[in-house]
Amino acid sequence: MAMQVGPSDDDDAPMADINTTPLVDVMLVMLIIFLITVPVVIQTVPLELPKVSSMPTTTKPENVLIAVDNSGDIFWGVQRLDSKQELFDKAVAHLKKEIERQEAAGTPIELPEVHIRGDAGTEFSNIGGVIYTMQRAGFVKVGFISEPPAGSVSR
């Protein structure tokens, strides 16, 4: 409630001041209610998400570089492949040749990696199909090549 202290010129005039105390009280109560209920309403699954880092990729000659463009075409290096079956056949042949080379050299067998570069506009089903095909061919390590965000620094 507003209170006027001192002489008044016009006692019959309506008071033009708004009493904001009840409004502030209601807003504080609502703020407290929302602060308490929001963590209860939000339900998440506890996950340990990967930390984003920009490390330069060390490319070995035996690693396979595959690109998937915007229209879903698959490229082995710079050679365009016509189908996922052709990708599978080429991957199996490459893997066999690499294992035979390492056995002949007498070195411990280390399977090559697959590095996939996917266009930003490519549907995930195209890239997912490439991942599935390469895993079916016997490749264990599959990674993605991306551009780091602008202004990021590698350490």
C-alpha cells in the first residue's frame, strides 16, 4: 500500500502510484518454484561426451581415404566407385594385400584405418552405408576427417 506523508493539496484526487510490492512477491515466489522444478523436469542420460580437439591426422600410406559427396557418390581416393559392392570388393582386396605385405615383411600385423570425408550436405544414410560396408570388409578402425572450426588452435 502506498502512503503519503505530509500535507496534501487535494485529498479527493485518486492516487496515481501503483503498489508493486505484491507483484514483486509473486515474481520471487515463481522464480523460486521454477528454480526448484526445472532440474526435476529435465531428464537426461548421464554420458561422458568426447572432448573436441583438433589434432592433425597422421596418414599412413596403407590407410584408406574415402570421400562421399553431396549426391552420395563414393570415391576411393580420387577414383569414383559405382556401387557399395564395388567398394566392398576393393576394400577386401586392399585388406588382404596389406596383411600379406606385413606377413612377408615379418612385422606384426597392424590393420589399416579408414578415413571418411563426408560432404556437409550428405545424408547420413550414405555415410552410414560406407561405414557398414568397410566394417563388413574387415576394417576395424573407421574415422572421420573434418575441418576444424574457424579460429581454433591445434595443440
